Amino acid sequence: MARTLRADTKNGVRSIVFSRAAEYNTITPEFRDELSAEIDEAEADRNVRVILLSAEGPAFCAGYDLRPAAVPPPGGPPARVWDSAADMHMIGRYVNVFLKLWYASKPTIAAVHGWCVGGGTDMVLCADIIVAGESASFGYPPARVWGTPTTAMWVYRMGLERAKRYLLTGDEIPAPEAARIGLILETVPDDRLRAHAVALAERMAKLPLNQLQMLKLMCNHTAENMGLQSSRLIGTLFDGIARHTQEGLDFVKRAQAAGYRQAVRERDDPFGDYGSGPRSRSRRKKPRK
């Protein structure tokens, strides 16, 4: 039985709901494996024509659960020299699951609320269509230190210069701006997000499955012909390198000394966004439902 998500099928739509609300649906090995199994099951089910992702709690996905990596338990084995091949294999297991949303023959839709940052964007940008609540936020804060986007979907979604503008700063992107620049499709009022996404998925599901499959494959091959596979490879490799630069190692050392959240806060404070920004403070003042 899945512990990090739940799923059901209705009107041709397989709804996969992330259910680690208290942990902001951060990505763990268990989450990766359960998401992989759910996508495979939806692909194999002829009654499913569209796959819809959503989440419980205050965030869609706040990225990887990086605390074990940044603050390893004391008394562990001596550190080894970085093994780039082993690192690519490890991160590649996550990338391969996220890209199942892209390579699934059936359309995939993500309904995003709250935070969708870091590794959460590695995952969600592989979906065919993203709709978001008006108060949602996107971004890749590890671009500032300790990471690069692994699935490398940014340029394909919003173009070269806009991708550079946000990756070269790591800036937070409010959902309305994300829609304006083409990172996502559209925003809707927060309280209408679920109903809007379900209605869109069910509208797609009225088409014959083979039509959906052919149309998706036709569209996706444009990005494939632009070099998506090469981008994915270099993004995965550079992510490992970024975690092992001197600056990346200094970040880990600071996280070990002061705690992971404090290290992240110090990284983002100069930019005044994410957990250090006014939007985050405003959210903390609101009661969680």
C-alpha cells in the first residue's frame, strides 16, 4: 500500500494525490518508487486516458528531502572521493521517474498549489500541462548553490533568455508570472484549482485514447528534436558537480554546523524570496486548512 500518495480513477482520469502534507510532499526514495509504480499502472490501464497530479497540504512539492544529504548522521563511514558515475546513477533514478510524466503515452496534467520548487520543478515541468492556484510559487533556489535542474525542461517551456533570467538568479516565480512567461499554462483562483484541473482532464478524456497518444507524441517530438535527451544528461551530471564544488561543500559544512534550514535561510536572505521573502511571511500568518 502506498504511503506517500493515493490514487483513484474516475471518468477516464487517474488522479494521483501526493499525501505527505506535513512534510510539504518533499521527494524521498519511497515517494519516487511509489510515483513510478502509479504512473506505470495508469499507463497499463486502458480505462485511463489522462493522468492528473495534485497534492494535499500547504505545498505541491517543496523539492527533495535534502536534510539527510546535507546533514549526515554522526559516526557514519569516512567520506569517499566523489564518484561521478555513481552520483549520476543515483540522481538518474529520480530523473527517470520524473520523465515518465513526459514519456507516458497519455496526457499528464499537474494542478499546483503552494510551493513547487527545486526538485519539485524537476518533476512537474515534465508534465504536459501545468495549471496553478494564484498563490502558488515556482523556482529553483539550488541554482544559487548546490544544484542544477536535472530534467532541464526550463528552456523548452519558456525560451532561452527567460530560462537564463530565472536560473542565473534562482529567483522565486509567483504563479501569475509563471503563466505570463510560459513556464506553466495558466492560473486560477486557489479555491477553484482542483475543480478546474479535473474538468480539463475529463475534457481531454473524451477523445479516443489513440488520438491523445498520437497528438502528445507529435508535440513532444519537437522538444526531442531540439536535444532534450542531451539537456537531460548534462543537467543530471552538472547537478552532481554543483554539489561537490567548493561552494557546494561549504554549504554542506554550514548545514552541518547550523542546521539545514538555517543554511538555506542564509542562502536566500540576500534575495528576499522563498522562505526569506514577504510572500512566505504572509503565508505563515494564514491558518493552514
